[in-house]
Amino acid sequence: MIGMGWMRYITGGNRNQLMLSAPSLDDFVGEDNLARVIDAFVDTLDMAALQFTHALPSETGRFSFDPADLLKLYVYGYINRIRSSRRLELETHRNVEVMWLVKGLRPDDKTISNFRRENAEALKNVFRQFNLLCLKLKLIGGETASIDGSKFKADNGRKNYYTEDSAKKALKRLENKIEEYLKELSENDVVSELMPDRTSVLEALEKLTDRKAKVEDILREINARGGEGVCTVDREARLMKQGNGHGFDVCYNVQTAVDEKNGLITAFEVTASCNDQGELSGMAMEAKEAVETQELNVLTDKGYSNGEEIHACEEAEIHCYIPMPKPPHQSDNSEFHRKNFAYDPEKDSVTCPAGNEMPYMRTRARNGYRVYGNRAACQCCPFKAQCTKSKTLREIERSPYQPEMERADARVKENPQLYHRRKELSEHPFGVVKSVWGYGQFLCRGKEKTSGEAALAFLAFNLRRVINIMGAKKLVEAIRALLPRTVHDSFCCMLSWTSFLDAIAAY
């Protein structure tokens, strides 16, 4: 029927209709809602033992927010790609799930932001507590872990990073600008002291002088650091080369250890190291401690191939799977490839493919590598042109921890299927957190505070993954069965009710 087409639509109720029995917030949050998982997990935590600020409310002064409520808000936000304190404040006004989760509280953005900034170490403790829960649920295998690092941008723009050269250029530009203003000022003095632009020139000159003093301080700091660059906003960040052709930027190097069974992150560390060379043993031992095991297999790429680090891992009963890096500009099919030089441990010498013995010559001071060579044999060797481009001799370097490096490389070749899991394990969390959720840049500054941010992001990743494995409702039941509920909430409620009664009595 023409003119009655609007009748075919599904229509809502009347906004002005009064409801005789208003539904509770609990009716809007289903049993399989992730908010119930967050609520159940946080309620089991001892906030004082985890070192949260205001975990024990003061008897005097204004009441503070319960850190458990703010933690619930942040975990919910990070799982739902909301980490800005202003946007989290907005969610407390309009999001029914958040209203249910924090019991209708509406902290302002400053309170929310301060909580994350002041509780960095406590947030790392919460991350560890959730991993302990996963251990109890047997979601973490504890046999094999993959370790890798990724660059996360710091809250420090590239223009606020200074090297000795860029600082000198900036200083030169400022000096030239100051000289121009001084010249303009002297010309104004000749004409008239009451010219209208004289005040603005003096103000600009004062600002330039202040900036010059700051750049001079930066230059002195660079010289004190031995030429190392300085970040003027986040002092602990460093200029690093990013992967995938993104060039250089001011970043942190975030290391993670991912368990092989379900791909859960068991340990992480925020570092200012520009590469992964010295990060293996620390991360491996932290991962081993996190999964509470005696032995652990560790998968890494060749960027972690460091004999001293591998040796430290072996002493801690950590078995490394690390391919040895290939020598530059040398084909694997070459007859004179480094692998074809045989080492004799009894003689402490190397025999080349041509059959010449290369005795020990010296030890390199920078890395402790032992160098082997035979100048006389190389000079008259008919294969010298195929073996080396050097005019004098071919040298072979050998690490003092070469046996450990060779064992790590042999494990890769003996277990290619296990080593193939490395990329699947390590790249997935970084891809989700950085690319899907958009957390590729830190909001806080300094290693301590950025560690708190990373703890929230990786806790959210693990929590989301466990919900996908078990289901929200089943996980809530498991949490309540395995972990005792803290008395923190009831204590705070009792304290508030007692204070309320005291206030009435006093009135």
C-alpha cells in the first residue's frame, strides 16, 4: 500500500515512555562477556601485595578510588583498543559494560592517567599473576619458548633527537638568527627607541638566547656520553633502525618470550638496546622463571647469536636453538667457505681446505675472538685468489664460546620443524599489539613507565587469547575455583559504611 511503507520497518520504543521496573546494569552484561572475566580476575588480586598506590586507604583526607576499579578500567580499555585516559573517561559515561565493571564510577582523565603512570611495577606484577593462573590452568607448556624483539616508538619525535653534528648545526643556526636580531635592534636604536617592533624583537631575542643555552647543554651532555645521541623529551629512548624499511626513529626495543603451547607471552622486557645481541640470557632466564621449569628450549633468530650469552643459558639449563650468522660476501657453495676450515682442539689450530695448518696468532681485544692464520702458506698458495681478497693472508676468527654456538646451530638443523615455529610464535603477538590494536608507540616516557604500558598491552593479549581458547564463562568459573577472592572490596565497603555512620553520628 502506497504511503504505508514505513510500517514495514522494525521500530524502537518510545524514548519518553516511563518504565515501571528499570533493568539493572547486570542485565546488560551477559554471562559470556569479557567484562565478567576482568572483574573476576581483578577481584582475586591482593592490590597491597602487588604494590599498587592507595591499595590501603588512608583514614584521613579525601577518599581515593579503589585501584582495583581503575585496573579493571584499563584492562578493559586495552582489550578494546582504548588506552587514552580521556577516552577511558568518556567510556565511563556512555559504555554500559564499563559502567557495570567499575560500578558506575566516573574518575576524571587525570586520575586515570596518574594510575598508569604511578603503578608501572604493580602492572608488571599483575601480568605475572595472570601467567600464574595460566600455569594452574595448564595453558602454558613450559617446554619451549620463542624470544624476539620489536621496536616500539617512544614519545619523542625525531626532531627532538640530537647527535653531535645536528646539535652543532642547530647552535650555528641560532647564533646566526641572534646576530640578525641584534643587527635589527641596533638599526632601530639609530632611528628611534620608540619604534613599535622593538618590543617584539627583544622578546624574540630572549627566546632565541634561551634555546641557544639549551642546545649548548645538550652538546655538553653528548660530549659527556662519548658522542652518543640525546633525546630531549624521553631521555632513556634511543635512535634505532626499524624493520620493514621504515628507517630510523626514536624507539624502545621490547623483548618478549612466547610459550610454544598456546602462544601466550610469558615474559617481556623494555630495553634501550639498539639490537638483540646482549638480550638472550636475561630474557631466557626470566622466561624460565615465569613458567617454573628446570629446563627450557629457547628459539631465536641469528641476531641473538652471541657465544657468551649462549654459554650463560647453557649453565642455567636453557637449550638454545640459534642459527649461526653467515660470513658476509661469501657463498655457501664456495670450497673455501668458513665451514670448510677444520678446527683441531688438541693443537689449537685450523686446517684450511688446501691442507695448510693455520696456528693461533692473536686475540682480538674488542670481542675476545681468537685469530688463526699462516702468512707463509697463504703467500705461495695457488688457491689464494679464490680464498681471500686480502693481499697478505686469510684469517679465521673463532669465538672462545664457539662450541656453544655450534651446538645451538646444530639443534636448529636437527629440529627444523620445531625451529620453524619461531616466527609463528614471536611475530603474532607483535602483529596484534602493534598493527591490529595500534599500540606501536608508547604514551608514557622512560623505561619504567613504558614497561607498565607494555604490561597492560601484553596482559590484554594473553587475556583475549585465553578467552578465545576457553570461553569467557568457563574462564570465570575456573578463576573463582582456583583463586581465592580477596577481602579488599568488602574491607573498603565496610570502611566507607563505618565512616558514613560516624559522619551521621557527628552531625
